[in-house]
Amino acid sequence: MAEDPSLSLFDLPSTIYTKTTKGKGRECLAKYSLEPKTTLFSVYPYATCIFDSFKKRLCARCLAAHPTKSFSLHCLGCDQVYFCSHDCADQYLKDHDQGCCDLLRKLATLKKVDRHMKSVAKLVIMIYWQRKNDEGSFGLVHHLESHYDDWSMEMKQDWRRIQDFLWKYLSPLGWLLSHETEVDIMHLVSKVESNGFGIYLENRLDILTGRALYPLASLFNHDCSFNCEVEQWTEEGIEEEQVIVPMDDTQDDHEQQLKVYPSVFSRPRGKYRQMLIRTTTNVQPDQPLTIGYVDTTLPLASRRQKLLQDYYFTCLCQRCVLESQATGASKVKEKRGTAFTLRPVGTGFGWAHMLCFPWPF
Ligand SMILES: C[S@@+](CC[C@H](N)C(=O)[O-])C[C@H]1O[C@@H](n2cnc3c(N)ncnc32)[C@H](O)[C@@H]1O
């Protein structure tokens, strides 16, 4: 295995380095011996998108979720981004120009595309928007793995409306580089699908509310006996925001008081969903650092099928290899990318093509 030269320009955390492998692309390895619960790094997302159905409940900037209802502060231009506090609204809206507003509004009303594709397109827009504001930070996103070249003609056709939409509205905005084509956009779409992480409601790992791209975390390969875990920051100090509303002005009775959350918080509480990756066990120097993309308690065939269906690869981890030798199991029969026809409709996004962490086991 050779040390990966493509990432040498990036400031990787002191705990890890990357190499290219034969079958799994690049992988992260430990630079030195690590004890269990060692935090390897903590990062902010490069870009995020909140699903349309949760846009009023999550702050577009700090990603705090309102505990019970909706935030009221929002962009009057597009009505697509909501904020928990004046601080978040002011900071976010500084860069939220007319182009971004128009694009988000047009996407929200785009017909005949399913929610999954729309949400991927939304994150793609947010990535280009981020790049426009800070081009230097795009490098690691550029290096993420895309499976677009492996997509079947049928899949490419499924995505045609999104491709046409993005190309039609991104090009005139001047957000694309002069040499970038429709195919480059679709490579970014594929990168988002294979490398995006889920944003969940606090303590509700079954409720997925959006997607986020953490390029550094996306360098971690999957292993069915993973040695690292991923944790996302959630809200902090939300309880302090509660206000007491007397139910009946004439009574001082405590029973008659109601505690509610305001629709505008006093300050940001979400910390942008910072992500931590930490070891779960002792790791030796030069040992690959891995995470679990799917429920690793599932049997071999189910794990393989899920990884192929949702992440487009056949798992080559040692556990899978040993288990398949022991059972004589052959490769999964499903073709790549069949997830598009198999996925359940209208059941949320838990199935979606992304590293949904923490996975809702
Ligand atoms: C999130 S990326 C991980 C980093 C990736 N190896 C790279 O070079 O950018 C996920 C991709 O890595 C590869 N991969 C990760 N874990 C793997 C495994 N256990 N077996 C085979 N390929 C794996 C697959 O190509 C997958 O689509």
C-alpha cells in the first residue's frame, strides 16, 4: 500500500494518515497507538441541507432543532431557510444572495422528482454556494469518491430532471468553473450520495431531517468490525429557552402555568452539528481506522445487500471475507444502483444513500 499523495496538500489531523488500498480506495490509518475513546478529530460540515419537511424546525445555520414547533425567523426572499436566533439569521443572510434564494425556491417547487433526489440536489446547491463563498475550502470535496461512472443508463435517466435543473440554473449564476460540465455536476451528485451523512433529531435516531457533508469523515471506510464511532453534536442548553406562560391570569397556581419554547431563541444552540470520530477499541499504529455504515449486527447477506444497494460497493472487510468463505456465499445478486427502484416511497430517508450516523439501529 502506498501513502496517498492526492491528500498530501490537506491538513489532516495529527492522529491519522491515508493510503490507497487495492479494493477499497483510500483508507485512514492510525499514526500511532490509540486507546479506546480517543477522539481523532472533530469537524464542522462543509455544507448542509435540511429536508423541505423540516426546514422550519431546524436552524439553517447552527442546525439547532426546535424541540416542539417551528422557528419564525426566515428568509423573506425564498422562505426556504429558517433560523433559531437573530444571530444565526444575520450571519447566514449576509451571504444568502438573490441567486441562492431563487435556486432554492425553484427547487422547492420542482415537480416530478422524488424527495430523495430533491434533497441531494439541495445539498449540491449548498456545496456550490459554499464554494462560491470560499473556493479554497473545496479541495477535499473535490477528492471525494464518485460512483457516477458506474451508474447504469437507467439510473442516469432517473436523475435527468435533476441534472437538467442544476445545469439550467447553476450555469447562468456563474457558480460553476469555466470548464465544468453537466457531468461534473453529476459527479458531485454521486459524491453527495456516497459520502453524505444524515442529520437526526436529538434522541430520535429514527427521524432524519437533513444531510451534511463532512469530507474528512468521508475518508473513513466501512468495516463490519469497525473500530471507530461517529457522533454528531446536537443542541445545547435548549431548556434555558423555556418561558413560563400563565394559563389563567387570575391564578397564581403553579399547576396553571405552562412551559413553552419561544419561536426565536436568545442565541444559537446547535453548534452546526460538529462531528466527532473516536476510537471504540485499542488501535495499533498503521491499523486502518474504520466506521460502520450499516447495522453490523445483521447477517452477512443483509449487510452486503444494504451496502451494495445504498452505497454501491461490495464489502471487502475481513469479517465479510471470512464469513463468506465459511458459508460459501457468493457475491450479492443485486445489481448496483437498484436501490432506486427498491426504495420505499414516503417512509422518510432512513434508507437513503448516505452514511447515516449514528445509524438508527
Ligand atoms: C465514504 S467513502 C470512503 C473513502 C473512500 N475509500 C475513498 O477513497 O474516498 C466510501 C467508499 O469507499 C469504498 N469502501 C469503503 N469501505 C469499503 C469496504 N469495506 N469494502 C470495499 N470498499 C469500501 C467504497 O468504494 C465506498 O463507496
